[in-house]
Amino acid sequence: MNFAVSIVAGALLDAIVLAYTKVDVDGSDATNPWSIVLERLWVVVIANFIFTFVTEIAIELVATGSLGARILGAFTLPLAAAMVFAECIAVVSDDERWWWLPVASVGGSLRTSWQSAANMSRAIVLFALQLLPIGISGALEPLLKSAHVPLASFWSEVPLGILLTIPLDVLIVLAFFDASGYSRKSTVDE
């Protein structure tokens, strides 16, 4: 239950930040960000689920298991890092084929990341930054529990996650725009 709630809540926050960043980059005469959020939220949920699932499997394989599992995890981590742009592509893509958007967002992220060594380096750094709140939360939760803070798990994860997600999502969008050669789109251009 917590996994599903975190995926949907995280995707909602991501979709809002990504849409507002896209509209900001495109200019003041661009599309309303809320229409983008409502139209593309379902794709962001799917992209968030796939990214989270692959990341958790990769980390689990690296952290525990046999040598073979660790080697498989070492190969899976770059795959997870290469999917760092999937949610962004789900929101900023101009593709009208709604049924193709989940595939286009994950595939587009892999393609953009693997396009050059510089793009893959960006993806790895952004991926590592996304793991930072998890590490901080893991260190903070025992401290809160020892201080007898009610709902220590919530207080160690949610506020910190929200505070760090917003600037990180903006950074991911801007990195994707730079990596993919995104050009400003506005209603004046049409």
C-alpha cells in the first residue's frame, strides 16, 4: 500500500513540477501547466513505477545476494540511471499517440542517456542525487525513533522528499532539455 501511494503521490508532485518547468521554459504564452498535468499524469505514474521498480531491484541485487547477483545488479544500475529522464519525457513530449507515451518516455530516456558519454554522466549524477533523500531518510529515521517522535518513518521521508524533489525535478528537466536539444515551444511558434 505504501509503495503504491508513494508512486502516485511522487508522480503527482513530479508531473506538477515538470509541467510548470516546461511552461516556464516555453514562455508565458505557452499551454496551461495544469492541462499538461491532467493529460500526462497517468504516464508519469507508469514511468515512475518502472523507474522505481528497476532501481529497487538493482540496489537490492548490489546490496545483497551472491556474486552473480551483485554483478547483475552492477549492470542493472546503469539501466536504472538511464531511465532518469522518463518522467520528464512523459510530460514534455509532443507525441499525440497517448497509447505510445509510456514506451516513448522510457525509450526516449534510454536513448537520450546513451546518446553520448556526457549525457550518460548527467544521468548517473541525477540518479545519484535522487538516491540522496533515501540515504538521508535512512539515517534520520532511527534518530527520530530514538527521540520517540510519532510517525518517525513519515517525518523522515515525506517532508525531506518533497523539499528535495522539487529542485531535483527542475534540474532533470533542464538537463534533459540540454541533452536532447529541446527548443522552446510556444503558441507564437505554431
